[in-house]
Amino acid sequence: MSKKEKITVQGTAITIISIKNDDYICLTDMAGYKDSLEARVVVSNWMSNHYTVDFLGIWEQVNNPGFNRMGFHTVKTGDGRLVLTPKRWVEMTNAIGIFSKSGRYGGGIFAHKDIAFEFGTWLSAEFKYFLIREFQRLKEDEQKSKSLEWNLQRTLSKINYRIHTDAIKEKIIPDVVTKEQASFIYADEADLLNVALFGRTAAQWRKENSNKSGNIRDYATLEQLVVLSNMESINALLIRQELSQGERLVQLNTVAITQLRSLVENRNLKRLK
């Protein structure tokens, strides 16, 4: 898909088309600077110049793998009476640097920017200078626009990930245990960890999720399973310290909250890079 822009050089409006990251400038518009009524004749006169033919041939040989060198040789060795037009040049050499585009609005003869700048030299050194300046300004404006768009997308991406992170926190990071939970004696140490991490015992989970098979740990996230493994080691240490179940529950719950927050934030931070 092509993109069309316009610049103004010394009062002359010039169309620029971007195709596959290459810029093509309208020679017909440029020729209007010299003769608006006979713009195509101006382009043809320029193309019929031996120096121009040499330049066009070099450009095509460097940039066009399908360039017809035999056709180019025919053009070069002509009797000097050949009036070269873009259409004839393309037909004889399979050139890609110049093409004609039809259309009442936006039609004309277009050439790759390298060739268009060379045409500008033939028209006027002053005109070429301002053409290059305006072209560079257009490219700089486009780059700034892309940069702003990229920064906006990156900011939106960060916001979306933050929303995602907060949602994860709400779902997997447990609430602080209540005083009633801390004072309750759990006979099974596994349920002590369940309450600290999930906020409920295995039996409470089964009652709330009677339509699901398995147990509470089967539905744990990867982060929760990592923290659960850490909590088992920490609980063993707290037992050796002879802390009561209520005291251990409070500490294990704090560990679960802290570690899950760290895991969630680190995971999403990596995604933003």
C-alpha cells in the first residue's frame, strides 16, 4: 500500500509517494517549476540527455536485478534522435526507478528520490537545494510522528499490563488473615498453609467449588505453587522454633503476600521490556 504526501518547493506543490519504504517524487510536479504547461516535455528532454541516460542506467544496475542491460545498450547506442519518455525507457530496459501513474488527481511521472534529486539539479541548483530541505523536513516530521505513536503505544501497553497485574493480585494474592483465623487451631498442617496462601481450608474450598474435581492446589497458579513450596520450608523452621499455629499462620500469610507480589511484579516487568 502506498502513502501520498505533499511538499511545497518555491511555490510549487510536489507529490511524494512512499512504496515499500522507498520514496518516489513526482517529476511532472517538479517540471511545473520550469514549464507548467509542458511538464511532460520537460521530463522527456531531460531523459533524452546522454548524461541522464548514463545516470539512470547506473541506478538501475545497482538497484534493479531485473534490469535489461541489452535494452539499455540499445538506448545508449541510438542515433541520437531517440526521444526518451518514461514509458519507452521502462519498456526497453524493464526499469523500476521511474514510472507513470494515471489519474486526474495524483497522476504523473514519478521517480525514486535519488533520480528526482538528479532531475532537480538539471532544473535548477536553487530548486534542488530547497527540494532536499523540504523532503528532509517531511521525513523528520514523519519520524517524530512515529516516535510519538510508539511512545503512546508503549505507554498504553504499560497501562494494560498494570491493569493485568492488579487483576492478578486481586485473584491470587491472599488477604491478611483475621484474628479469628489466627486463633483457630488447624489439626492438619497442610490446611494451615492453605489458609495462609488461599484464605480457606481444603474443605471450605470443596464446599465452595462442588462442581470442580480435584483439590484446591490443583487450581493454583504457577506463582502460588512456587510460594507454597517456600512456605513448607519456612513452616518447618517455625515449628522448630516452637511457635504456635496461630503465630505461624500470621507469619506464613505475610510470606505468601510478600512473595506473590514480588513474583507478579517481576513477571510483568519482564514483559514490558
